[in-house]
Amino acid sequence: MMKSIRTFLVIVILSVICLSNFIAALQGYRDSLNAVDQIEEQQLMDKANTLNALFVHQSAIPKSVFSEDTHFQVWQNNRLLAKSNNLPEVLFIDLEEGFHLKSYGGHQWLLYGLGKEDAELTIVVAAKHRAYSSLTEEVLIRAILPIIWILPIIGILVWIVVNIGTKPMKQLANKLSSRGVNDFSPLKSDRYASELLPIISSLNGLFNRLSDAFERERRFSADAAHELRTPLAALKVNLHNLSKNQKDNETCLALKRTADRMEHCIEQLLSLNRVSLEADSSELVICELHGVAQEIIADIYAELAIKQQNVELVGGEARMRGRFSSMAILLRNLLDNASKYTPDHGAIRVTVSSTEGRVGLLVEDSGPGIPEEEYSRVFERFYRVGGDRSNSKVIGSGLGLSIVSDIVRIHEGQIRLSSSSELGGLAVEVSFPSISGALGDDAL
């Protein structure tokens, strides 16, 4: 199946031109041969009539009348009166009027007989059949060869014409590629050729459906934040009040852990939805990754202090083009994971680096790490190493690294898991394309 419409059109048009020229040349060759045959027949008839007139008037035969390639015999009452030098003294054909073909001397001859067997005078005139056919072929070849030589030029002209003809398709493609990710406005059909109107109509219908779906996603995010967070907050307040008056605190604590886990799962699901929406609607700005890391560490420092964990931020300014909120979610998830699985008094290190063309982020911890065979699976949604990790008593939903992976993919980055050579726990290494130049007004 040919994938290029332009290539297909050029090949088809050139094929049609070549086929048309071939058919025209073949028809011209046939017509030329028929014309040559008519000329030869007329010449033989004229020469036979000339011989007949000369013998009727008993005149001598001038040598200039008959060329060397024309032969004749003149018979009278079965007696040979005259002949050309190359013909035998026997009757060359049966005495019948009209044209005949005869092989003689290795050639095909066209003969014309004038008079009948009982006539007083019978004349036979012969000439090589299609003596001018080679000349006709040469003329046709000379007429066809320029067409063959000019085919590359015709191909280039056809390619140019096809490119001009398909230019509206290029313009439509450029128009679509230059659109913003959240631009679902319909295309104006009066700007395009009539052949593209069905495509424009289908695209406008698609844009309308996407706009509706995008709006439903937005409403879902807002509704979920309100409908899920509010009753869950009320549930936690009631559990806290109940635990003060309940003798069996273990049951209340178990319910509180379940509520905390539900709250964490809801927050992660909303984060996942928000990341997907921002990928479609938020414009990229210049993000300074080291500054983002400082803000996130400051936000969760109180949680780290409860476990007396030591957090270290290494590196300097590193700029990339991305979405600030997405980068904040990425760092928050990586640091939350590191804090959850790092024991009390453990260490967490965040390293931000910038090299030519890339911005790097490395988050290491001194926790138990992840077995190497599990590296590919931890990015799956709701997957947790060792099941629900009930023994570790760590609240989780199995969405953290999945969200991180989505953010990295949306920002055309790369992510790799390994074991930290210095801290002994998990090392998550992320890299993004960097930018050059000074920070603009849109930097964050």
C-alpha cells in the first residue's frame, strides 16, 4: 500500500502519459504503414498504366521512368515483350488483375497485374513490399525519442503541480499542528478547497466531542474534590471524637488508618486526573527545578521532622520547560515515597543537576529499596511491592510512581530506578530536556 498521495499521483500521471504516448505511437505507426501501402499501390498502378500507354503507342521505355527497385514484365498473347533485368522470363504471377504478394530473391514483393489472360496486352509491375517502412520507423523513433528524454522534466513538472494541488492539505496540517492543546474551536470551512470540506466537517465534529469530554473531565475533578473530601473529613473528625470515649482504641486506630488510606488514595487519584488535564490545557513555562525542590521540601519538612529524617538538597539552578504544578506533584510523590519507606533517623538526598541539553533529578533514600525484578512493575497503577505492605504499616495506593511516570512521559523525559550506592536504598533518576538562555518573564 502506497503511503504517499503525492508519490501515487505522480506515478499514476506519468504512467498515463507514457501509456498514452505508446498507444499514440503504435496507432501512428499503423497509420503510417497503411499510408505507405497506399502510396506503393498507387505507384505500381501508375507505372503499369504508363507501360500500357507506351506499348499501345509503340514507344520505347525510358530508363528514367522505372528505378532499379521496380521490376516489370510485359506480355502479349503469352509472349514476353519486355522485362526488367532482375526478373525471369516466365510469368511472375498468375494473369489476374489486382495486387499480389510474392516472395522472390529473399524479399517480399508487391505485384500489380494489369490485364487478363485473354487480353492482348498483360503487364506485371513489382516493387519490394514496404520499401519505405524503415524510413517510417526511423521517423517515428525520432518523434518518440524526444518524449522519452523529456519524461524526467515532465515528472518534475508533474511533481510541482501535484505539490501545488496538495498545498491545501499541508496548510490544514500546519493549522492543526500549530493549535494549542486546549483549542477546540471549529475550523472555518470557507478557507479550504471543496475536496477538504468533508474532512473539515469531521474534524469540527471531533473537536466538539473532545471539548465536551474535556469539560466533563474538569467537572469530574471539581465534583470529586468536593463530594469525596468533605464526607471523608467529617468521617475523620467523628473517628477522632469516638476514639476519646472508646475503650477499644485499637478498633478506632484501625478505622483511622483506613480513613487515612482512603484520603491518600483520593488525593492521588485527583492528582492523576489533574496531571492528565494539565497535559492537555496548561502551557509550558520555564521551570527552575532546584527552586521547586526547595518549596516541596519546605512543605513536607514537618512530616520529615516527626521521623527525625535527614533531608539534603544538592545542586544548583537547573532550568527546563514544563508545568510547575506537575513538577511539584512529581517531587512531592518522590519525596513522600522516600519518607514512607525510610526508617526513623534515616537519610534522604535530592540532587538537581544541569548538563548540556539535559536537566537531571536524583532522589535517594536509605530505606529497604525495591528488588530489581520489580522495577518495571512499580510504574503500573495500583501496584505495590509485596501487596498492600501491611507489615510495613505504610499507607499507600500504588499510584505515586505511576503519576511520576506519566509526568515524565508528558514532559518527554526519562526515568530510571536503581539502588543508591551511598545510602543503600532506592534511587530514582529522572532527566528532562533543558533550555538555554536567561530566565524569561514566565519563569517560575
